[in-house]
Amino acid sequence: MVLTFTDFYWQWLLIPFLTILSIYFTVRLGGVQFRLIPEMFRIMRDAPGTAEDGKKAISSFQAFSISAAARIGTGNVVGVAGAIAVGGPGAVLWMWLMAMLLGAASFVESTLAQLYKVRDKQSFRGGPAFYMQHGLGKRWMGAIFAVTITVTFGFVFNAVQSNTISTAIAGSVEATGATAPGWLAPLVGAVLVAVSAAVVFGGVRRIARVSELLVPVMALSYILMGIVVVALNVDQIPNVLAQIVTGGLGLREFAGAALGTAIIQGARRGMFSNEAGLGSAPNAGATATVTHPVKQGLVQTLGVYFDTLVVCSVTAFIILVNDPVYGEGRGPALTQDALEASLGTWSLHLLTAVLLMLCYSSVLGNYFYGENNVGFLSRSTGVMTGFKVVFLGAVFFGSIGTVDIVWNLADTTMGFMALINLLALAPLSGVVVALLKDYVAQRKQGIDPVFTRDRLPQLTGVQCWEPEPQVRDDSVTDKV
């Protein structure tokens, strides 16, 4: 019942609405996700400022790392493999196309999160719940979103991530010819709880530092592994690209229902992986200390590209160069079989290590999303402590349980969360247009853009960005 409703909801409501809205954002913002790509890389080098407590604030790169930590996980390995297993190679093309289109939605939501953020002791906090309250004046809408994202990321997705770690370790043990002992899963769960607690009780700075270290290592390790596989099968690349294009466009054997399946699977799993328009990444983007809200909107858009066009593509090519056998339920096995065929049994152990980093970093990123929104609902220390306990419980029980129903529930709650977020983005998009015009105008003057709320006095509900002396870097002469 849950699965049938979820499939109908995604296919006939959410994906069409998200696509139409993203096209609208792309046109209204002049293709910002394409024309300002060089600016995205420039901003990543910006140094952070100083937080309210006198310590170093969260930088653009650290905020990018927190969101990337949550993005890059099972969706990039298991999710992509599942989309290919059901939708065929054509699903990959639709992942790519949707990522480029959804970059506009990602820009809008993360720019708004920066504009309507609020001060915290260690940094800033913000996200959809905050721009629903301060931008739209609808706290009730923000409360619904906060509850939904806390359940989805703080509990459900973390159970999925810890289960993936436990399953991968058991699979690695069994690849040696041994049988995974019954105590292995509870032990993995206990260790995950211990290392997660050590980080999450340290606050957003500790999460940012760990994410900043883990994300580059795990991403580079996985990408290098993919490059090796592709290099060993380089003669298959033209055929793989042909399969992706013909499958995605409905040519040859992919037509009718098969084409529809490719589109739905590519769009759905792509969104699960890169989270564009979902309303999750803005929670991380709001923590950064930047001189203009548009800066973090651009950085978070780059995160969508990195997740889908780089990391997800690595999984796709690892699978497709090995001529896989498709079918329902073949998802995780596709990646494992492809690696073993190309690199040997030892590669399964390497995949286990990569999955461990991917999923653990996702646990930390997911925790932060939950913590941020619990903080929106209540500033009570007891409530926050209770959330942390339930969060750690979800991590443990996820590692020892089966999560088929949890995956389906996650799809449903994720879709509902996305719809609430999109309903808020549409009326607030005019604010983003004004911010982008201000940013581009300053860049054309050859200065590093600085925003204060008196530059756009018509805006209401802005909690930060007070007019104050700002140091501008007049040495910046390259223009947009």
C-alpha cells in the first residue's frame, strides 16, 4: 500500500511539479546554475569570518562539506544501482538532466536559507523552516516541515545508513568464505553509536570539522576506484554512452513504459542522492558565514553537480562497463558484481571501507538536519537531549534490522517534505531574483559582493545582515 501510493505520488505529482518549477526558476534567474559555474569555484576559496563567541565561523567549504556528507551516501552507490536495475541505463541520462535543471531550485533554497538565517552561539542556523516563518510569515508551515525533515533524516535515513554499513561489513566477511556471526551486527551498531555520539555532542563545529576531513577522502577514494574500473574497460565506454543516451531518449528497445520507468527512476533516485529542491541542504548552507546570501546559493548548487555528475556517474560507469544483468532487487548486487568482475574479490573490502565512510558521514549530516529543525521547534535542552537519544537509537536498531519498509517510508516522507519546500520557494523566488541582481551588479563593479539588508529595504523578516562596516576586496577585478 505504501509503495503503491509513493510511486503514484512521485510519478504524477512531485516530479512534474518539481520539473515545472525548476524550469520557471531557470528562466527567471537567467540560467544561473549554468552561467555562474566559474563563480561557484571562486567562492569556495573564501575565508570564514568570526562567530559570535569569538571563534572561527563556519566557512563556505565547511557548510558545503556538511551538506555533501549527507548527500553522498547510499544514494550514490545503492540508489544509483537500484535506478539502473529497474530503469536501465537510460535512468542515468535523466539523473544528469534533472541535476542540471534542479540546480536552479538548489540555488533558490540555499540563497533563501542564508537570507533568513538566525544567529546561534557557534554560527548561524537556518533552512526552509526559517524562511517559511520569517519570509512567508507562516510558522505553522515551518513547524510541519521541521517535523517531517527530523523524522526523515534524523531517524529514517539514519537507520538506512547504519543498516548499509552493517550489511556491507557482513558481506565483506562472507566474501572471505566465512559466515558472519550473529553478534557482528549489534557490535557494528554499538560502535556506530559510540563514534556518532562523540561527534554530535560536540556541536556543529565538530560536525563541520569531521565532515571537512571525511568528504574529500571518501569522494576521492571512490572516484579513483571508478577511474581504475573504467580504465580497465575503456573499450566499453562508447557502448556505455550509447546505452545511456538511447535508453534515456526512448530509442531502440527503450520505448513506452520502459522509457517512463527510466525517467521516473532517474529523477527519483537522482533527487534522493543530490537532494536538490528537497529542503535538506539549505539547513547546512545557512550555517556558513559569507558576505552575500547568493554566495552560498552558488556553492550549494555546485554540490548538486558534484554529487550527481561526478559521484553518481562513477557508480553508473562501474556498473555499465561490465554488462550487468538487470532486474528488480538487483540494485546493491550490481555494484558489487561489477567491482568484483573488474578488480577481484579484494575490491569488495575496499567498497566496504568506502561505504563505511559514505554512510557515516551521511549519519552526521542527517543528524545536523534533525538537530537544526528540533532547535526551530523548541530551544529546550531536554528536548534536544531527547532527540539525540532517539537519533542514536535509530542508528543502533537500523544496523540490526531489515529496512525494506523503511526505504519505502523514506521515499514517502521525503516526497512530502519536498512538496512543502517547493510550495514555499515559489512565492519567495522574487526575493532571490533581487538578491542575484544585487550580487551581479557588485561583481560587475569589480568588487567582492557584500550584502546588508538596507540594500533591499523592501524585504521584511530578515534577522541578520545588519548594516555595518564591511571590508571589501577591491583587488577582485574579474567580472561575471
